[in-house]
Amino acid sequence: MSGKTILVTGGAGFLGSHLCDRLIEAGNRVICIDSLVTGSKSNVTQLMGRRSFEFIEHDIIEPLAFGGEIDQIYNLACPASPIKYELDPLHTFKTSVYGAMNMLEMAREKNAKILQASTSEVYGDPSVSPQPERYFGNVNTVGPRSCYDEGKRAAETLFHDFHERFGVETRIARIFNTYGPRMSPDDGRVVSNFIVQALTGQDLTVYGDGEQTRSFCYVDDLVDGLCRLMASGPETYMPVNMGNPGEFTVGELARLVLDKTGASPRIVYRDLPQDDPHRRKPDITSARTRLGWEPRVPLSEGLDRTIAYFAALLTRAEETAERVS
């Protein structure tokens, strides 16, 4: 994969910044596109100033003119946590649909291979578990999460149609819950929520009865899967699940975080948000057989790394606050 010019939308976000790191390490030139609505330049500080890295602040709901050659496009731009994407549902939907259209047009113009970061949310609150790619899902089209769920489903349709009609070489990754360093402490996702609450002495908030399940994939594993999918042959143009098939209840995760942080807060329960899925478990048979990929970092090890990241982040924030005061 070395020596290519690769455009990454959402490249200053949690997942995108790790992908930029991996691509640069492999010897590629990376153009990072981000509107900074949810991304942060701090996530790519380590890459700024390198000749092989370029940052462009741009919202991909608007067309992007780029004069040079591009070999590959990773389309990761879109808020991925309910708290963030529900703030402006129309913009979220436009990011998925207009953004996909604009990037596909660029891929067509540049004759570039393009990968769409889709989501397990296309399955909605599934009636089938584990969820295989052939499952069409159970999605509410008029709920608070619909802007994200339906936006991603529409983006998949655009990728399919550009492939069929124009021969654009497309890839679609349906990403399940991913965690790790550089998650935003206020993004509302369950791993970051629990860790920040535990480290700051707050009660851990569990929505519902805690028996709903999630499958947690460490970010390094997920990035490896995306790179393998991009490098795969044209036969992998249909969606591929990317996630960890290990299934944990939210209650189990809360207790594990408390144990690892040594925190003593209690677990409190709140009403489950509308359309929040009860089960998340990917069937990754396709990724295993076609890409030779499966997650390798156990949840316990990944949590240790993520807790260390947030502990350092909170310490720096406290030191900054003390200096200011």
C-alpha cells in the first residue's frame, strides 16, 4: 500500500486520525479532510509539518476541488455518537448523503478506489443475532437516530449504484462499536462515558437494564481491517462487517471499568433511549474468509490502553486549569 496518495475524510476524528497514522507509517501521502465539527486538530498534531501529510479544513457536504492525483479515498466523515449526530440531524444526513455523492464523484473523476465507513446502525435494533451482511435490518425511519441510520443506508446505496453504473471501485465497511485512545470524553459513547465517569468519581450511568449487548473492537484492529478491505480485490465491493464478535452486556462493561480503575462509584440506571439497539454482535465470516481479518486485542487489554489515555488527558486538563487559575 506504500507510495500512494490517499484522501481521508473525517481524518481528524477518532478513527480517522488513527487511520492517517497507519497510512503515513506505510509510506503514503495523506490528505486529511475534516470540518472540525467533531474532529480536532489535536488528533493529528503528530502529523502536522510532515511533507507526506496535508490538512484541509472542509465540509464534504460541499464539493471539493483537488487538482492532483488521488489513488484512494477513505470516506469516514460523519458524527458517530448519538449525542453528536442528533445535535443537527439535517447536517448529519447531508454529511452521509451529499458527502458520499461528492466523494464518489471525485473517485470517478480521479479513477480512485473509495471506501465508505458505514455502520452497524444500518441493522437498527436487530431481530437477528449475530448480524450477517445479508440481514436487511430493523430501522425506524422517523426516530431520533434516523438521520444517522438512514443516512448511512443511503450512502451504501450510492456506493452500490456508482459501482454498477460507472464502474467505480468501491468498498463498504459496516463498522461495529470501536473504542480506544482519542475518543472524545464528551461524545456520549458507552466506553468513554464509563471511563470518564469512573476516573472523575461520578456514578456510572447505564441506560436500560444493562442487559443490552455490544461488541467492542479496539481501534488498531479496526484500522487494520479497513486497510485490508481497501487493498482487497474487486470482488469485495459488497458490504463487509467489521467488529469484534465477542459480545458483552453493558452491565458487564461497567463492572469491568470499575474494577480496572479501582473506582468506587455506584452504577445508576436510566431509561433506555428510543431505538437504542438491544443486541450488537457482528457475523464476521466474510471478513475472515475474504480478508484474513479478525480482531486480536482482547477487551481487557484495549480498556487498559484506553483508560491510560483518558487518565493522562484528565491530568493534563487539571494541570492546565491550575495554571490558568
